[in-house]
Amino acid sequence: MGTKVKTLEKEVRELSPDELSIFREWFVKFDADGWDHQIESDIEAGKLDKLAAKALSRHKRGESREL
């Protein structure tokens, strides 16, 4: 594990409960934004086209149901 990660772990352990709560909220948003960016990049690159076509084909054949 890198030195930066070890330093961050130490810093997080030293946060007060209120600070930890604030950090946790920030990190959840930060992590979700990263996933959103990756999905958008994959869509733009056409990486999900085959999966989308397969899903639409199955739906047209009646192999899906409403949630």
C-alpha cells in the first residue's frame, strides 16, 4: 500500500465523529461521480452498444417485464 494511502488512513482514523460523517458524505458523492463519469465514457465509446442491443432484442421478444 502506498504512503499516501497510509497517511490518509491515519488521518481518517483521527477524525471526530462529525468530521467522519462529513467525510463519508463527501466520499460517497466523489465515488458516485467517478462511476457516472466512467459510464458516460463507456457509452460515448460504444462499449455498451452490444448490451443495449441484446436487451432491446429480448424486450421485443417479450422476455422482459416491468419493474
